[in-house]
Amino acid sequence: MDSYVLDFYLDGHWCKLPTKWSECLNKLNLFDIPWLLGFNDQSKCVLPLTLLCLRSLSTTIRMIRSKPFNEQIFSSPYTKHSQERHQFSENLSTGLDHILTRGIKAKKRHEIQQLCKLISTVMNKFDNNLDIIDFGSGKCHLSRILGICYGFKVFCIEAKSENLNGAIKRENKVLKALEKYKRFNVFEEEMPVKANCFLTKENRIDELFGDKITRPHLLLGLHACGSLSNLVLEEFATNPNSHCLVLACCCYMNSELFRFPMSQLLKENTKFTLSISAKELACHAIEKFLDDFSKKELDSLKVHGYRACLEVLLERYAPEKRYQSMRNVKITTEITFKEYVTKATKGLNISIPESIFESNEINDFINQTDQVILFYSLRLLIAPLIELYILMDYRHYLCEQNPVKNTYLIPLFSPSISPRNFILIANK
């Protein structure tokens, strides 16, 4: 959990595995990785009990992540007025969908469709009488569609001014297209209200928008990075005007301001801590890895071994370059380690002796590439446990707050499309 794959050779990660684990893993090849990760039942070897338990727990969480969202948990026994003008479809089944999402990638379209369904259902429970505050709104794609298609009033908070400038340009194009094709009568003032602000504890949303916000709030975050999720949770807990929360978290390792744990339950137990490496691992997903695994040649996985071997050379000849991002290199059967290093370090002014590439040491490392990939796969088994651990801490933090009534943690997105697919929902 606390071991970077980059340090595989430098720190001797394989030797640190329990002996029974390494003996069993040495019997596997790369074709056995789906089995190791719990995606098929064809037995390859008898796993040690501890590894079997880890795989079983990881598989259970994966199955939870893959369960489809059930809208009935938020349904109301009473029929309420719907403001919906158009139900957005990620498949772009109508001309309006094309107008609204031109230039938006399939992953974002999928997230927008699923969130629109959820928010529409949740808002219905509040008689659609909430203003939506979108934190980290980016170019306001989600907010724009919530306003145009569902009639909600949305306020956006975004730290990067270039994103908001892009949002304004995009809105102008959408308005012209809607007018040209005689779709809805949408006016500029109905577009999301925007605030360019790097959110801190001192920036209250009521102060950012003044008297423009006239109703209680639904706080919304689509993959709010790092500490932004902490701030949204605290805003919901402490602001009496915040009545509902819909939050997808992301990038747990992205900021020094990221706070874990948040719940008093874990704060009182000092052994519950997570390293930066563990938080980074929580952002990985087995589903995405295996989806890529099925589409690519196995040779492409060699990049993990090559990169770990390169780290050995960096530590020896350019220690100031350690842990830096290298150029992406497509790995094929033909590419040698020397060619990989040349391409990966291009422009970084790193001098590595030619003789080192022919040394027995480097050849031995390259021959252990399968072990590096298997070690990487082992870390993926742990990834969903860490993410759920963080999210359950967030949920428990909300449960500790008064007057929070209900909290939910549900899988909303397809994990193979959007790996950070859990949504934290709460209401007062």
C-alpha cells in the first residue's frame, strides 16, 4: 500500500512480500492477472489464505461498485411538479444533445447523464425549491445542462479563470445554436451564475453570490479534487442554508490541504492514517486496468518494469530527476530498454553511460518485469479498499453532524468509464 512501483528494484519490493505470496505468484504469468484480480474462477494455483481473503474483499467491493443506481431509494410517494424540459442522453439521441455536448468527451457525457437523473430525483423530494451550487465547475458543462434541460438555477464556483472564460464562449455558441434550430427559448440570464474563486474556509458561498441566491442550497461536486471535497463537506455541515449534498470525490492525494481523517471516530484512533502513496493508490481502478488489459498487447504492460528500471538509473546518475514524469512511450515487442530510456528522457538532459544497458544487473532487472507487473496488480487489489475507507470516513463525518438526517454512498457511474464512481449524498 505504501510502496511505489517505481521503487520496485531500489527497495526490493518482491523480497518484502510474504514468502507464501511470492512462491504462489512466481507460478503465474501475465495471462493469469484477471484471475488474480478475481475476474474469473479458473484456478491457477492455491492462493495463501491471507491473499485469498484480500482478493475476496476486493472482489466484493468491486461488485458493489458495479451495481446499477436504484432511483427508488430517493423516490417520493407523492407526485411532484417536474421542471424537466428534456432528458439528456449521453448517446446523443437528439439534435439538442449534440448542441449541448459538442466537444465533450464520452466519459463526461456519461457522468452528466447519470448525475442529471440523480439530481432531478433528489430535487423532486425538495419540490425543486433549491438553488444548486456547483463546486469546481470547470467549463460548466454539467451546470449548463442542468439549467437548460431541467430548469434548475445553478451557481458555479471555479478557481481557473480560463475555464470560466471557456464556459462563457461555449454558452454563447449554445444560445446561438438553440435560436437557429428553434429549440428552447433560453436566455443568457438563465445560464449558470459564475464566480471565479479559489475556495478556502474563509470564502462563504453566501458572500460569493450575495443576494443572487434566494433559496436553500444543494451542494454539488463532480470529482471535486483533493481538499475541495473537504471544503464542500464542511460547507454542508456548517451552513444552515445547505439542505442537500451530492458529491463525487477525486484525487485524494492532490493537495497538502487534503484532510484525513475527517470523522471524530477515526481522529480518536491515531493508528488510522494514510500515506501519500496510499491516497494515490485509492485513485486507481481494477476495472479500468482490466478493460485496457483486454484491449492491448501484453507487451504494453512492460512499461511498468521499464519505468522501475529507469528509476534505478535516475537514482544513480540523475537523483534530482527521481519521481519526475517521463515522456509517454508506446511499448512494443521490438522496443528495447535502451530505446525506451532514450525516448522517455528526451529533453531532460540526463547522461547515462552506454555500457550500463549491456550490464548483467540491468538484464536481470528486465528479466523480472513480470514480477513488477504482478506487484502492480497486487496493489490494484488494495485500491478499492482504501478508497472505500476514505469515503466511509467522509460519510461518518456527515453522520456526526447535526442536523444531517440521511447519508448515502452509492455507485452511480460505470466504473469502467468513470473509475471514481461513488457518490456521497446527504440531506438535512
